[in-house]
Amino acid sequence: MNEVIHELIIGDPVNLLWIGIGTMLGILVGAIPGLTGAMLIALTLPLTYAMQPSEAMVLLVSMYVGSISGGLITATLLRMPGTPASVITTLDGYPMAKAGKPGRALGLGIMASFVGGLISWVFLALLAEPISQISTELGDFDYFALVLVALVLIASVSGKSLAAGVFSGFLGILVTIPGESPATGDTRWTLGLEQLNNGFDLLPVLIGLFAVSQVIHEVASSEKKIETVSQVKPEGILLGAADWLRHMGNMLRSSVIGTWVGILPGIGANVGSVMAYSASKSLSKQPEAFGTGSEEGIIASEAANNATIGGALIPLVAMGIPGSVIDAILLGALVLHGLQPGVLLFQNNPEIVYTIIFTMLFANLAMFGMMLFSAKWISRLATIPRVYLLPIVFVFCVVGSYALNNRMFDVWVMLAFGVVGFIMERGKIPLAPFVIGFVLAPIAEEKLGAGLQATGGSYSPLVTRPIALIFVLVSVVLVVWPLLKMLRKSGAEKDND
């Protein structure tokens, strides 16, 4: 571990440059409504082909940290959350800024973001290796059942509609069928197209879903009026020791909530901020102040959404299961660089794992400094007309997709999934279950196929192996429980009528 820290900071100063560039780009993109961290990382993937795997992960993880944090700037000053993770921040950040304290609102958000990132990093550093060691004891059926839990979980917690989450996850699984079966090696559903022999590549699908769909959305929607607040003074952003001590309890509680929400696959930073905000409001001595410029509200939202980063990275580096959409893209980045994500990553490439872990720490430190001294200038990015940004984004989409295999087929795939993503979002169908289903389904199929080959086609280990049985039962509960709640709710509504 010490060697990795030395290599990351002293041995290779280029990595510090990548941390700075990645964090600043993440903050800038996160601060621009309509652009997301997932879009930035997906577009950057092709540019990392010529880089060493460790350098690529340093850049991408730094972008991850910066993009989640950057959204609070425009959420606070312009009432336009730069990322979904900062939606809850607008409830108290903007009223406080409107009331003449924009600097303090930003300072509270930056302070909470920093603490949230540090707390979740501690969990990441402490839990990743033990969980990975436990994971190496899992058999094929155990691992299949674990992935099944993740697939069921993302469907059952996605958005307000269970049906929409299930449909999205099923659609993502369906898209993995064309190409070579990961279990048998047989080619299927290619429709006679040689380009589909290896299935749909991850990169064009991701770029289409998150970048092209957003371009289409921005073109189709009218320009929103931007509400601005008074100019931010630098001295208002810097907080004293008393502020840190007064809000430390809220920051710690919200950070822990955000970390554990982040560990659950597919839930996302926005859910973490909602849960922490609700907990903070219920425990507050002044709950009526929430929504009108409450300091506690800003703290809870920003501490939690930044803490989800470390939480989501835990299952990624320990088991190869992405905890969020961005983590699914990072999983693809590991594959593109010839690394084997999953339980063997710690054994085969421990330097990559520790690079990811400590990059999060240093990127969080860089984010804190950059946000403190550049927030008032970054907020002006949101006023840039979309007519200048969208063509640049679209060109990067085309170039990034084409560069993967130097073929136009991937560009057409990107455009097709851009339309799919646009239609799904218009129909209130969440994208997270689609992406994580698309990433996890081949893993589940491979593990199930290997297990069946070892047992001569018998499924009995799913109920005879204790770990597999526990995961299967958890999956059943996750499916049945929301259905029971829906039935009870419909029954109660009929009784009221």
C-alpha cells in the first residue's frame, strides 16, 4: 500500500496532474445543467486507450469525484442542479443564497462534500479488501445468486414505479443476448450481421444512453430562464472552526447514510441525499426551517451525495459489481484496459485497486481546494448557451464511438441507443437498471453456466449451499415485498372509497 501511495504522489508526478485535470473537468461538467459525470466519463474512455491502466483509472475516478461535487454550485446560485445528486441541495441552498448569503451556502455545501468524501473513503479503505477476501470463497452458484440480488435490487428501488424499473432492467438484459454466449460460446441473435458476433460494445451503448440522449433532450426542450443571485464574495465561502464543530454530527450521520446507500447497487447519490435530508429533518430542532434556507439541509444533502462515491466503489473493487451508473462505466474501463474486474482484481492487480482507493482521497482534497477558490467563476458556466455546447458534445460522441473499433457500425449503435435513452427518459423509465442489467447479465450467465457444467446441469446448489440460499431468499423478498406494499395500498384505497 505504501508503494502505491509513493507511486501515486512522488514516483509519478503525472498522476497528480491527472488528478487535478480530472477533478476540475468533473467540477466544470457537474456545474453545467444537462451535462453529467456519466457523460463525461463515457466520452473520456476512448481517450484513455493510450494511457497506462493506472493512469486511466486516476483520471476517471477524479472525474467521478469532481462531477458529483460540482452540481452544488449551480444548484445553490442558479436554482439549476448541475447533477441529479444536487437536486435536494436546491431546496435550501438557493433560498439561503437568495437571502443574501450565497457565499455561506456554498461554503457549507463544500465543507459537507469534503467531509462526506473523507468518511466514505475511510469505509472504502477499511472494507474493500476484507470483502474481497470473503468474495474469493464464493462458488459459481454463490456468485450468481449475489448478482441476482443486485439485479433484483436495482429493479425494485428504481424510481416510483416498480414496473418501470423491472422493464428497464429486463431491457438491459435483453440487449446482452446478441453475440457470443458467455456460458457456451455459441453465437446467437446476430441477424446475420458479423458486427454483432461480439454483441453490443459497452462504450457506444453508454455514450448513446447518456450523451446523445441528453443532446436530443436539450434540442427538444426550450431554453429555461436562469435565476441568478447576488455576486459571491470569497470571504463568505470560508467557514470557521465553530461551523465545522456545530455541524459535525449532521455531517457524520449523513455521510454514513450516503456510504451505505452507495453500496446498494443502482440506487444513486440522489437517493442518498434524500434519505440523509429526511433523517436530518426528523432529528432537527428546527424542522420547519428545512426548505427555506436551512444550513442543516444543505449539509445533509451534500455530505450524503458525496459519500455515495466511496460506498459505490466498495462492491466495484471488491466483487466487480457496480454500485452506480458511473461505476458501471468504470467497470467497463477496467475491461477495456485488459483487467479482470471482480474477486480476483485484488489478487491479480492490487496496485490498480489501491490506485482507485487513494485517487478518491486525493481527488477529494483537490475538489475541496478547487471548489473554495473557483466557485463564483464556475457558476457562470451555466449561462453559456446550449447552442455552443451541444455540437461539441455530439462531435465527441461520434469520435469516441468510432475510435473503439474504427467502424461506423458503433456510431449507428450509439445513435440508436441515444434515441432509446431519450424515449426512456421521456417515458419516466430509469436508465440505471438498464445499464447495470446490461453489465451484470453476462456475469450472471457466465457464473450460472459454469455452475451447471460443474454439477451436470443441476440447480440444487442454489438451495443446498447456505450462501447461495441466503442470496436467493433475499432476492425473493426484494421482489415480493414491494408487491405486497402495492396490494396493501390498493386495498386501503378501496376501503376508503
